[in-house]
Amino acid sequence: MNTRASTLNDRYILLEKLGSGGMGTVYRAADRLTSQIVALKQVSVEAGALSFGAETDQPDLRVSLAHEFQTLASLRHPNIISVLDYGFDEESRPFFTMPLLVDAVDIRQAAEKVPLNSKLALIGQMLEALRYLHRQGIIHRDLKPGNVMVNAQGQVKLLDFGLAVEPEKVRGVAGTLAYLAPEILQGLAPSAAADLYAVGVIAYEIITGKYPYDTASSHELMRQVVSVMPNLSLLPETIEQWHNQGTHPPELPLDTRTMILPDSLLRSADTTTADDSRTFLANDLTPPVTETQPSLPTTNSPQHQMSYVEKEEPLSLREVIGKLLAK
């Protein structure tokens, strides 16, 4: 497509191709209606593949897909890139527009040369965005560093909801192999817990500078993800240990013994009642006084039943990442 002369639906002038991937192509575009510069994603896959699920009771797939875009357009959160507009082009291909991110890098790049507390703050913002999605009944399903951007102000922006789905409708395997949870590779439906696995992989990379598995083969990678636990010894178990290794930034509070994430943000089936995440997400690295937390709602599946209990010892950073990456 010649972007210099192309327009879409007589409204958007496609100015520059910003990138492309398996789902489609992103352009910098001028909105003639609002005079704004936006990011426009033109989807290259069939409309049916973009729906929250292949099952639909709508006779017109375009109507069903428009409903899903309406859901995405209704999302409002400081750590989420909102959908501004959506529709179909002259060739019946879906497209949607988003605010254009300027001078943004992905979360791994943003975390490369910052202290530990800044790394954890980035992870916390990512979890806040994900928790908001899950509260709306939406799972991301394609969580990876390239979909977690950080702007010049250090604010995380979760984006690319072309694969976001409603949990009760999901079917099929999607997303990037390196960040897919073991159960997805084994053919199970995507879930909030699968999103959290991707968070665990990203957090591991941010903290250690390495990917959890060591292989260049897709087949071997799938085998390791399903059956091999990553080397958690690369993760310092306590702040003191990190400091003693000489890799811990000196400005961190040395009396902080452990890194904490609330239980409901580990590899559980539900993150919607994680109100006590404020301690971690506010970048307060001091363990809170022990207190009794409210019980989480349970599911019909025994392995997903979980409740808060009074804790005397908070989880260490290593335990947190280990639980996120649990098989």
C-alpha cells in the first residue's frame, strides 16, 4: 500500500507505516474529523479470527465484531491504550485507531538501566492494567514485552487488544510462543492465569536480564515450558542477598527483607479482588504488618480455589516469580 496517497474510509490519511506483525499493520494516520494524529491498525486476518471467540449468535459477523470493538473502546485506565475508533475499510477488513505513543519503548528496554525499585514499579503498573482488564471480564491473551510499552514519563501502556477475549468464549491458540502458558500449549483455553504466566516471564526477564528458557528451537521451547521449571537461583531471594551480590542499587532500603506480591496476583484463576496489591503497586517495598485479608471467590475447580490467610512471612521475590511460572 502506498501510504503517501492512501486514505481509509475518506477519514484517515495513512501517513507512515510504523510496523507490521502477524495480526496486521500499524500506521501513523491523520484523522480528518478530529485533526488528530493517531495510530491506526489495519487487521490482516479474517474478521472471524479477531472475534473474542469463534462462537457467535450474531448472524452478521461484522455486527458481532463491532460489538467486541465497542467493548474495547469502553476501556479507560491510565495504563491501557484505549481504542478511539473502529470499523471496516473498503475491502471489509477490520481496523481500529488508538492514541499514538511517541518516544515509547517496550518494558524490557525501559527496565534495562534502572534500579530495582524502578523495575518493580514497571511490573506493578503492568499488573494494574491487567487487573483492570480482568475486572472487566477480558483477558489479554497476547501479553508480551512488545505489547507493554513505556512512555517518556515512565508510564506503562498495555496495548494491542486484537487478541483480547472474553473468558467464556475463547478457543484456539494465539499469542507469542515464548510467553504462552503451559496449559495453552497443551490445548486448554486462555485464562487470567495464563496472562499471569506471561507476567512471570516478563518479570523474570526484567529482573535477571535473561529469558527463563535456553533454546533456539520452537519444539524444544514448548517442551521446556510444559515440563521444565526455570532456574530461579538467578533471582535473589531477599533484598540483602541482592545487595551482597553487588547488583542491588544502594538507594534501595536495606532493611526491606523481601519482595511481595499479593497472593491473588500469583498463578491463580482470579485477580479481580486484589485490592491489597496497593502495597506492591505503590512501590512500597516494606512488608506490611500481618493482617487478615478477605476471602477470594472460588471457582468450581478445586485447583483454582484460593483464599487470603493471615501471613507471618511475606513471599520472597523468588517465590513470587516461581509461583507465576508454576506449571
